Amino acid sequence: MTARQIFYSGRVQGVGFRAAIKYLAAGYEVTGWVKNLDDGRVEMQAMATEAEEMEAFLKGIDESDLAGYIKEREIHIIPPLTGVRGFGIVR
């Protein structure tokens, strides 16, 4: 298992960013969630059984239309997520 916590900054709120990430996640074998933060960033935590799948998912985000909204990414390796099924939006 491999898991990442990523903070996205830029114009990432109010543009359908979370919904687009959730839609993209459906094309990969990842679980996790995405949510808006009070400081204007978006936090995502995602997990995959294979590191290659995680990297492909993150590359998919970077190569999607979302890339134009992202100014910075802060990526952290985290322990595997527990109790998470599918990929959702946290409000």
C-alpha cells in the first residue's frame, strides 16, 4: 500500500476542482478523499495498492485541465488510510 497527502494551492476552490478529482479517481484503482480547506487550499488523501497506480493517478491530475488551476503542490507520504472505501468528497 502507498498513500499520499497532497495540498493543492492556486485557484482550486469554486471551480469544480474536487468533483473533477473524484471523476479522475474513478479511472484508477485508488481510494481516498478530497476536501476544501479554510485557507483556500484543497487537501487530498489517496491510497493505492501499487506505487505505479498512485503515480499514474497523480500524473493524470497533472496532465488534466486541472493543471491550469494549480499553482503549487505539497506532497507527503503518509501511512495507509483506514476505513476508506472508494473516493469521495469531504465537506
